[in-house]
Amino acid sequence: MKTSIYRLILGILLFSPLSCTEHFQEVNTNPNGVTDSDPAFIFASGARASFRSGIAGAYDYRIAAQMAHYYVGVNNDHFNDQYLQDLSGESYEALYDSEYASKLRYFNDVLRLTAPGGEYEDKLQYAVADAMAVMSYSILTDAFGSIPDFEGGFGNDNLLLPSYDDQETIYQDLLQRLTDDITALKTATTTVNLLDQDPVFKDDPVKWSKFVNSLRLRLAMRIRHVDQITASNYITQSLEEPLMESNADNAVSFNVDGDNSSLFSPWFGTFDFWNFRMSDKVITQLTSTNDPRLAIYANPITGGIYKGMVNGLIDSKFASEVNKPYSSPGQWLVGKAAPTILMSAGEIAFLQAECALFNLGGTDANAHYQRGIDLSLKKVGVAQEDIDTFLATEIGTLTGTQEEQFEQIGKQMWLTLAPNFTEAYNYMRRTGYPVIPLRDGINTSLGDTEGELPSRVLYPLSEKLTNETNVQEAINSIGGQDILKTRVWWDVRR
């Protein structure tokens, strides 16, 4: 019965090229009339999508949140937690669509309209749209590896079958673009000319400059283990320019506890449907260190006890555990008013701590580390008295060898990045912290990766059907197999 259904679905897909092509064109082309609008309004659509369709999207909650060992899926998505391939490809497709169709189609239109010689030439609008586009491209390449960069998202220019670029080339491009954007933003005085249509930083050029430079530091640090020369160059430049330094600089959307679904957190509806459990990994970290974020990130079970579920349980173990009481995510993570965060000052403080620790630039790793903790706890509403108490514990000071101190930074960065689980998953793959042990195949599933944390996701079926030649070239460039275990370029440390 199942085999017949699978054959029927496959037949529909194989013999319906028109519908697949239409889907591909939808991903690469803007809605009718969008190019006739003012670029400020087009930018606003893309920026709002960055806080909604890219946050708590199918990739973020179905894959990244479980790979980052924050959540355990207890419904249909437990297979992702078991390191198994998504046979439907739905979550891979959703990530591809959310970036190319929901964001880049807008940002690339703004770039076309505001570029030198464009109908609405404006270097500041161009710079902020370009920075947001860079963030989208980075999300895509960090998930898939090779992606369409130079030709991706330009359906209005009839680039419907874009070629794929390798990740090293993409990172060179993205870092240079951000550097050019920073140069442009330095010329701004009181506004970035978005006509009050800026949901990110309300037209503030200072905050935009800090964000773009902080994004440059994030991406430069991502590649420091594989391209030290390029990384060092951009790290040095980033540390010489203003970075995010307080929570007032955060790229965050403060959502509303109300009945309007367009205003409350996208994580609210997601959790209500998927009913996640908190991971044992994060609950153990929080409880073992008396971390004041415990009661903010999670809800207790009976008796005020916090208990997390082990990630990746095999089916028989999972079946015996799934109906037992486990802590669920707290309102700060999944409530209607839960914030959505693209980047925070706490993240940047921890990157600065890493830079100082490894002599990449700056000094006093411990001071940056403590500032990162302070910013992280303040971000979630912890009182200063409790922050001071936490910083006075052994967790509050870097100690031990250089690698042990790096692990301390890594664990605190992991906690700080929530609920941006996509970035948390990126960070864990880049640094190897916190350590995710190899699964044993007895209690925990080996999945399709021999028990190793996956490094990437698979290319969408729609791409394989409509852009077959270019996708196959991309697969060949990463070793010839489109599998979860294939490492992306910068994932060399685990």
C-alpha cells in the first residue's frame, strides 16, 4: 500500500514539470507589481519576513532547534531528532523558500532599484538591503553548502536556473559586500532613508553600522578555522569599527501578546502544534550551574522539578518516555510575546572573548566573557542582583587551559543564542561546543549519519527537478553525495 502511494507521488512529480517550474519561478520572482513600489516599502516586506518566515520556520524548529539540543520533537518530527533524512523534503524546501522567496526576492529588488544608475539610486538604502541579503545568503550556505549566490534570487532578470557557487567563494563575496556596506553607512548622518519603513533599527544609521559590522565579525569568525588569512583580515577590520555593545543595539522584534497572529511570536503557533519537550542537554546545563535562566527558558514538572528529555532516543525507548512528564519551553521562548532575535550584543561579546583568547585581536577575554553573560541575562529579564550572584560563581570567570576556556565561552554562547536556533546550530558545528557525543545505536539512534551530528541539509526536490544540471554540479563539488553527513566547508573542528 505504502509502496503504491510512494510510486504515485513520484509519478506525479516526474511527469508534472510545469508545476515544478512554476514553483521554481515563484521562488525566484517577485509578486506582480512589487517592482513598481518604492524600495523603502519593498525593504520593509523583506525585513519583516526576516523576523517571521525565517524565524520559527520549518528549518528552525524542525531541524535546528533539535540539532542544537534545545528541544526534542515528540510528534512527526522525531525523525529529525534521530538524525534521519526528511524523506518528504518539506523542511529543506521551506528553508529554501523562506530565504529566496520570502526575503531575497525583496532585498534583491531593492538592490536593483537603488544601485548606481538605478531608478531610485540611494547608497544607504542599498547598503542596508545588501546587509540583510547577506544574512539570508549566509543562512542558506551554512545549511546547504554550495548555493546560488551571484545568480540566486534574481528571477526578475530571467535567471530562473541559477548556477551554484561553492561556500568558500560565497564567503569571500559576502564579507566583501559587508565591508562595502559599512563604508557606505559611514556617510550617513541622521537616517538611512527608509522613510520610517525600517522595522529593524528605525532608520538609525549608527545601529545599522553596528549591526553590519557585527555580522561581518560573525561570518569572519565562522571561517577562521579554514581560511585564517581571510578571517584575520576581516576580524581585524571588524574590531576596529563599532560593534553591538548593549541590548539596545540588538536586532530584535518584540512581539505582542494579543489575538493578531501577525503580531505575536511565530514560535507560539509552532509550539502549540509540535508540542516540544526541553532537551536534557540544556536542562542539565542550566540546573547544574544554578543558572537564573532556567525558570525563564523552561517550565517545571510536578513538584517544581525541571526535567529534560534525551535527544535521539531509538523508537522503543522513545515510546516508553514520550508520555512521561518533561519540561516544556517557557513563555520567553514560545509565548505570544516571545521575542525573535536576528543578532544580539551578547553574541558579539562572546565572539570578542574568543578573539582575545586566541590572540585574534582585542584583549581581556574574561572581561568580554563576563559582559556577554551580563548582556544575555539582562536580555531575558534577570535582575541585576541575580546576575551579580551568578557571575560570582565559578561559571562567571574563565579558568583552565585555552581550550577549556573556549568551551566555557561556547556553552554560554549556546545559551545566549536562543531562540535563534539556526545560529546556535551553526555555532556548535563551527566550534564543537557544547560537545554533542556520538550516539550509541543502543539507546540513541545512529540515524543516517552513523550517530554524528549532521553538518548540512539536502537540496530541495524542486531544485533537483527543475535545475538538475546545476544542482548536480553542486553535489559533485561537495563529494558527490547529497547527504546529511557531508561537512560544509567551514565545519572542520568537531
